[in-house]
Amino acid sequence: MKKTVFLLCALTAVAFAETNTTSQLNIQATMDVWIKAFSVLAAGLGVGVAALGGAIGMGNTAAATIAGTARNPGLGSKLMTTMFIALAMIEAQVIYALVIALLLLYGNPFL
């Protein structure tokens, strides 16, 4: 359901585009609308996949830290420090994906 709503929102600009394609200007305007619509779709999918991968990685990191602390409670503080560094690295990858998505939306090189 969410995917359908997202797709409809992404392609709303196409629904309101001019249908008169008799001149080259109107064809170019229609192509610009399609490029913008697919850029929104690509940005949303890119950030979604990056967030999903980051969440899986963070979950695995936390589970491994909890298991390591349960096995050897004396190393809990060292494991926690290492876990926070790993979480920062994972989150940095998601932020990079967000930056690329924002570049696709606002500084679109295809227009």
C-alpha cells in the first residue's frame, strides 16, 4: 500500500503536465517532468534501501555487542566503545546516501 501511494505521489507531476506535444518545447517540458518524477522515485528508493541496510547492520552490531558482554562482562565497556564507533560508520553510509538523494532532487544533473 505504501509503495503504491509513494509511486502515485512521485508521478503526480506527470498527471498535471500539459498534454499538447505539438511543439519541441512541449516535448522537452514533458521530458523534464518525467526526469523529475523518476528522480524523486530514485531518491526515495535509494534512501530507503540505505536505511534498510543501515538498520540491519546496526541490529547485527548491537546483537553481537550484547552477546559479547553476556559472555564476558568485564569487556563490556570496551565492546560498547567499539560498538559506538561501528554504529557511527554505518550511519555515515546512510547519510552519504541521503546526500546523493538530495543532489538528485535539487541539483539534478539530468535537466
